[in-house]
Amino acid sequence: MEATSMDYAAPNTQFTYDLRNNVFFKKDDHNLILSLSVKQLNTLGNSSLLDIYLDKENYVEPHYHQNASELVYCIAGSAVVSLINPFTNELLHFPIGPGQVANVPQGWWHYEVASQDDTHLLAIFDAPVPEAIFGSDILRLTPASVLAANYCLNEDLVKETLAPIESTVVIGPPAGCQSSNGPAAVHDGGWNTPGMDHQADYGMGTMQGQGMMGQQQGSGMMQGQGLSGQQQGAGMMQGQTQQSHGSYAYPLRPIESAYSPYPPPFHPVPFLYRNWN
């Protein structure tokens, strides 16, 4: 929104807003996301933000923003911002603590995980209303037969593995998750990432619990089910072991960087769009 298109003398002109009145998603009192866009603050212009609170080993699930870049600023605690560079097909990890940022270019597949309790992040976007496509929606809405046919997988195992994903997850693992794998461990060793000191003592942030309003109107989001079948994913490929999955020589298959502790995530398919309120 350009400043010249805004009538600053209009009686409905807004200059302030309380984000606690617009909860985008709430898993519990320690894991929630508040949002601000031009829909809440009409003088905001071409920017928007998410106010993110996470406890240790909670994720903002894999997703991408098709209309905006994202600058992730750490206010308190610490987190790791992970992304796939589509130009190098590398999965990269950037640990951040208070005062540090990580930038995610527009359209890049990424996720964040808290490495301390009471982590507080601010995600800033260069769009008046950011849009997002979530991995949970891609997995639950793509037919199992299509995944099986494209990637030489066992269709029954695909269905069994993905069946618990019944809605958009947003913050994972979902409440009540009973996966035998448990939450993925947060890497706390050396990261070999230029410009980042993961060994620094970032301290502990504090999130004040507030009474929050419900999720955004019309989002239709509900807390997802536990990914109890996820541990079976290694057996989905017919005739292959878990170690041999990397032998597929697809040119666009994401590869791990030298300091990547995680396997490549599912690559995004841009067909499902979701707007923040």
C-alpha cells in the first residue's frame, strides 16, 4: 500500500493496534502466533509481521510464502531457522539468538525450531498481507496414490503414515502427539555457519501468558493430530532401505549442506494458498 493512497484525515485511520486481539494460531499458552497486517492497521503500508512464541523443540512447520520475503528476528531465547536454497539445492541451518536475524527470500521452503523454552521471534514480511503454503496441507491434500506413483512408494504405507495429519499443523508437533520418535532433537553443537555464534549464552526470554482471542475468522484451522505413523515413513519406498533413498539422482532433489544434521524435507508443491487475517 502506497502512502499516497491512504487518506490520513479519514476518521477510520488507524495508528496503533494490540496484537493480542489477533491470534493467528494457538497450540497452548507457550506456543502461539499473533499476527498484524494491513487488515488490522490500515496505515501499515507494504509490511506485516508475526509475533511468535515457542517452547523448546516446537516448530513453525515447514512452509513457504509465495508473496513475501521473511526476516526472522530473535527477541529472546534461541532458535534455528532452516531453509532450502533452490539455486544450490542445499538444506541450510542458521541458529539465532537475541539481536540476531535470518532472512528467508520469497518463495523459499523453510521452518523454524526453538532450541530453548520461552523463545520469542518476530517475523517481518515485505507484503501488506503475507500468504503461506504449509507442508501439512500439501501432505494431507495430495492423494496418496499420486505420492506413491511419483516417488515409487507403497501406497498403503503412505496412507497409514499421513493419516494422522487431518488439519493444518502450523506449530508442530501437534498437541497430544504420541509419536514413538518423540520431538526431533534440536542440534546444539557447532554449526559452522558464518556470522553466527551458536555457542553464545543467549539467556532465557520470558513470555507473559495473556488471555488470547480465538483463531482468525474463516481460517478453519484446528490443532492437528499426532504424527504417530511418521516413524513408518522409512519403509514406504519399495525395495529400498532408509539409507539408500539418497541414491535417487533427480536434478532438483534438495541435498544437505556440509553442516546439515537433518534429511531433506518434502519439496513444496505450490497449489494451496492460505492468507493470514
